[in-house]
Amino acid sequence: MGQSGQVTTSTRIVLASRPHGEPTDDNFRTEHVELPEPADGEALLQTLYLSLDPYMRGRMSDAKSYAAPVEIGAVMVGATVSRVLRTASDAVSEGDIVLGYGGWQSHSVEKVAHLRRIDPGAGVPVSTALGVLGMPGFTAYAGLRNIGRPQPGETVAVAAATGPVGSAVGQIARLKGARTVGIAGGPDKVAYAKELGFDVALDHRSETFADDLKEAVPGGIDVYFENVGGAVWDAVLPRLNPFARVPVCGLVAGYNATSLPEGPNRAPALMGAILSKSLLVRGFIQTEFAAEQTPDFLRDMTGWIADGSVQYREDIVDGLDQAIEAFRGLLKGRNFGKLVVRVSE
Amino acid sequence: MGQSGQVTTSTRIVLASRPHGEPTDDNFRTEHVELPEPADGEALLQTLYLSLDPYMRGRMSDAKSYAAPVEIGAVMVGATVSRVLRTASDAVSEGDIVLGYGGWQSHSVEKVAHLRRIDPGAGVPVSTALGVLGMPGFTAYAGLRNIGRPQPGETVAVAAATGPVGSAVGQIARLKGARTVGIAGGPDKVAYAKELGFDVALDHRSETFADDLKEAVPGGIDVYFENVGGAVWDAVLPRLNPFARVPVCGLVAGYNATSLPEGPNRAPALMGAILSKSLLVRGFIQTEFAAEQTPDFLRDMTGWIADGSVQYREDIVDGLDQAIEAFRGLLKGRNFGKLVVRVSE
């Protein structure tokens, strides 16, 4: 294993067609191709772990967005932890474990300049470079640091509270002295949110959710970290305090939507709340802050994991052939923790 | 005139009932009361000019907002320029002209500590303390300085472009090196927006407005100063560039709305745009910045008026008995320039 001499083909999942609503099997195609060779400055990598994240649904569509869509016939994009099989650069060595953007495939050729070496002896699984120590963890860190800015004694709420972003948001906010409210789907996730240290954990599937939330935050909400959208946002908006901050990093509840929801049109009410409560609502993609703040993040988060003040949970699925079904589940909240595909060992 | 000995009664307009939709005559009541006496630290003022502003519609309702509603039976609130008739404080003298918050009445008693003396010899009418040198001008100044932050070469758009806030936004943004797009209602206002120096002036009443806007901003919009809402905002949203900033200081188009507009529900699309374009949308009330930045504003704006780089226009209505009808017109955009009631001379 890991000896490239024994492997001659690569398996990859490409975008076959653009989904209308929930992605179906027909939107993907699995291909087997000859193992590519690295050119100068590149390395051939064997994928160990593939990250599955909600943003990928956006890349399957050609609607205008912050990132170009995946082209039809192109490999589905995704962050990966891989082992270097062959290198045409001195910057990495055969056998190194690296974080890259290899996509949904068993092997990838990447520019070495785009890779980050991972220390497999650091005391945490290398797959955490896709979760708590990777993009989702950094999204939480950067969104709170640059936009949410929780102050001691303030109340911070987040949905998908047991997911990789939400769980990091809650735990970082608690470390900053905030009271934390975790919102999750179903009793198991609510129980786990309590384990994670959320001061309050609520089930958004409960029929009384909006009332439960109102009761849980008598002093209102100062920061709502928005990664879900939909009905949770509708319930949170009336609870926001004057000068509340809303970092918006995801709206997974609507990613499969094929048309605007039925009326009434709540956009004027949303703008009205923004005005009457002097709200700050700010969309962001973690890449905006990554170059400047990743070193701080890795230092802080590694320390918090080491001293036990941040916990994390991974939901590991075995085999690239499980990626499509796992991804569909992700868009419905079926995963429990950071969803990662173990592609090889 | 100005001799308190000759006056024994004050005329005032109180809130008689809360409006449902557009305010009607029944929502107001005119009363004549005995002239009040100033207590220690107070002054009795004769109102010269009363400012009429869209925010007053909000104060007539008891919906939760940043400011307490006007109580039923209480005098309608409003900024005023007045003459001191009698004073029980050394801080002002009889005959001084002061900026206060006297409300819709011919006389008021105010705490002297809340008044700002106005120099009637400064070369501009004292009524400008209610407009370009007052709250509306400062709203433009503070919203651009703290939230919009236009950079040279960027495009700044604003609606109600001939109004006191919009005209200041456009002219300040131009001074900062931005390209400016003014949106106004009707050919007269569009022509005046061009006079004010807007690089582009568009009529939102035109059937082709959305297309006109698209054509006018091939490079997109970097700052949209939101003081109107409604259909203009719907047309602007698709034109916003990544990382655009949207200071929200008013939504006058919806102030008389009695229910949520018909569907589809555009709130998820709005949140989607905030996410996909990393927008900053921030509601604000100028009071948030007033204590710290008013001195800078008065220095800058006085200079700009003196050297001709900022123009202003007043729409002066004569007589307190005209206030109600003028206010209704304001909510429909019938005023042309800063709407002020001349209450006495």
C-alpha cells in the first residue's frame, strides 16, 4: 500500500449533470483512468481522507457564486488528506502526509505549493486537518474573531451545533466567556451538544422550538452564527438584540431549493429588523481571512484540543463509493460530526 | 415677535391614535395649551423650524424599535430650531438660536444641556441645522465613514438621491473619489441629481429601471446606501459586487405597510446573496456615532458647503398647521429637498 508501482489506475467521481434539487445518482459518474504523472513542481498523491462539506452543493450549480462551478465532466472538488506517492519537487518527500484539494478521487496530481504538510505524530488523527483543525474549524474561528466578536457575558447561538463548524463555534465562544446556545436536530445531537459544553441545547425539530428558544434566551442573542438558514433563522431573528452580529457562512437548509419559497415575502421584514436593531449581517468565506489568520488558528486550536477545552467528533464513512450517498445525507443533516470519507489507508 | 410677554398659549400637535397604514388626520390632534414655564436648567423656546423626517412614522407605531414610540396624547417628536424666549440657565441667553428636540409645537420647554447653540451669522440659514448640517447630513457622513467606506474608483449608489440624506451621500462619496449613482423619482428630481454631480441619475419610476441600473453600472455597485427599501433594493441586490457594503438607515418605502408583502418569500434569496457575495449589511441610527464624530462632521461639512463642493436643497412649508399633510407627502416622496416646517419667524 502506498507503493505507486502497484497501482496503475485512479478512480474518480465526476459531475455528470447539474442537479435540480437534491442531487441524484445521475448527477455523478464514476470513472477509472490511468494514474497521472506529476509535472515539475507537482506531486502524485494517494487520497487517504476526503472531506464532504455543504458548500459542494453550490459548486454543482452554475448559479453565480463566490467560486466557479465544477464543470460538467470534471472531478468533484474537495479537500483531502493524502500521502505523497511520487514527487517532482523537493518541497515534499515520498510518504509525506499532506493537506490538499484533491477532490473526489483515489489519486490526484497537485501543485506542491498548494499543499500543507501534516505531522502524523501530532497526537490527533490526520483527518482532523479536514475538520476541527481545518476549514470548518477555521470558519468558526475566523467568523467569531472578525465578525461575531463575542464579549464575555454575551449570548452566542449557533445551529448545526454538533457539526464541525457549529461545535467549534460553541466551544470557542464559551472560551471567550459567552453563554452558548446550541441548536441541533434530534435528541442524540442535542445530548451531544450538552456534552460539548453548550449552556443550552435545543432541538429545532421540536414543534415548540421557537418558544423553547425564546425561553432559553431571556436576555436575547448577541451573536448568531448562521450556517443553516431556513426555519431556524426565522426563529432566531426576533430574539436578536440591538447591535447583534450575524456572521453568515452557510445556508445548508436551502441548498437543494429549486425555487423561491412561498410567500409572504419576508425580505422587507428582515431588512426592517436589520434597521430597527442596528444588526450587522455579514456573509463570509473563510478564504478571506485564511492567509493572515491560519497560523494563529492552528496555534490556538491545537492548544485547545491538547488541553481538552475543545472536543471534536468525526463521522467517517468507508470507501469513495459511499461518497455520493454520504453527501446527500449531509445536506439533510444525517451526519453526526465532521463527515469524512476514508478513501484508503 | 419673540417677546414672550405677548404670548400666552402654545399650539401643539399630539398623537391621537396609532395609524394603520398611511397616517390620517384622525391620528393627530391639535391642542392649544397655556405656555409652560422653564424650571431650573431649562429654557422656554419658540419654534422657528420643525424638521419632518421619515423615522417619525416609526415613532407613531408601538412596534418594537430602537426608540420608544410616542405615547398616545403626547406631542409628536421632532428636531427643531428655536429662539430662546426665557431661560432658567446661564448656558443660553434670551434671543439665542438653538437646535433642540422640541417636537411638533409652537413652543417647547427643554433642558438646556440638550440644546446646541447655532450661529445665525455663519453664512447658511439656521434651518440647515435640521438638514445638511444636522441629522440627515450626519447620517450620510457617518454611514459612509463607518460602514460604506467608499474607496476611490468604487461605485456608490443611493436612492432618494435628492433628499437630505441621499444628496449628502452622493456628494460626500464623490469627494472620496467614488463614482456615484443617484436614484430618484421623476424627471425633475433626476435632473436635480445630475446638478448635484451624480455621475449617473436614474428614475426608479421608469418601467425599465432595473435594466437602466444594470446598464449604468457595468462594474457593479460597491456601496449601496439603503434609505428606501422596496423595489429599488430588489433591483440593486443583483448588481452588488463581492464584498459590497450596505449601510441601512431607512426603509421609507415600507413604513406605511400594514402586512408582509405577497410572496414569493425573497428572504432566503437575500441571505443567499449576502453569503455568496460576502456582503456586509448593517443597520444603523446616527446617534450611535454622534457623540464621537459630530465635531468632525460639522468641520468637514461646513467646509464643503463653504467651498461649494456640497450643495443642499430645502423644501420649506409654512405653518405648523401644514405639518400633517407635508409629513404624509414625505412618506410618498412628494417633498423635493429637506422638508422643514417654518413654524414662526
